[in-house]
Amino acid sequence: MDAKTTARTSFMRAPGAGATLKVLTATHIYKATAEETGGSFSLWEAVFPPGSGAPPHTHTHEDEAFYGLSGELQIAFEGAPEPHLLKAGGFFFGARGRRHALRNVGAETARVLILSAPSVGLDRMFVELDAATAEGHPGMDKIAAITARYGVVIEEPSGESQGDRI
């Protein structure tokens, strides 16, 4: 997927259609990739089983936006003293350069629509994480090495506030 592609074509994707990746404990169903949007954005539905999530991390190249479809995700983010619950119909904006983490703390599967803009590598990062997951659960060192290649820094929680403890 070449995020520098400038030619774009209009397209439509049916419900449930799109490339599907297993990214650690979540499933991503792609609605639009960097290749398809000329690098403008990527959009995917992420499915998080109970107890799953993403560790504290910071994106250095892109912003992320989350729209809740079902279930609940606890989201901790830099600048918030306490984690917040993202429910169906709720929205979270994760600004580049600002740490965030999320976890499904509910009893049911959580589904969110995630937009990444601009799309400059996350698609490729998730393909690598999918491959690493297929080999078994990769260790944190391997995960951090993969994400670092795409400008995503995995961080250890500092314990300074409730917002850091996910």
C-alpha cells in the first residue's frame, strides 16, 4: 500500500466487506485503505472482545478518531485526569503526539469505527502485526519494534494519574 499515491477513485464497500486483519486481540475490517484514498485517510471497524485493547501509545504521524458503534471502551488519554467510557454514538479524537490507551472493560464485544489521517503507514503496521499475531501472541518487545517503524511509540504507563492506568 503506497500512501503517496495521488490517484483516487470513488468506491463503495458492502456491510461486512473489506480486508480483515487480526491485530493482537482485536479484529480490523477495512472500509478504506491509504492506497484507496491516496493517503488521505484510512477507515476501519475495530472489534474488541471483552478485556482486549491497546496499551498506552503515541502516534507521531497521524491523528485518530474513534466513533462508538456498540459496547464500551475505556479510553485514557494524555491531559485527562480520569479515563472516559466511549459508548455507542460517542466520539474520541486522539491527536498525534498525545498518548492514549483503550480497553474493553464491558461484558460484551465493543465495535468502533476508527479513522486515521493522514494515512501514512498504519495500514502496513497492522499487516505486520497481523502476521506476528498469526505466529502466536508476540511479546511487547516485538510489538514495540514493529510499531516504532511506523512512528507509533508504545509507552509504559507512568502511574501518575488514573488516565495512565489502563
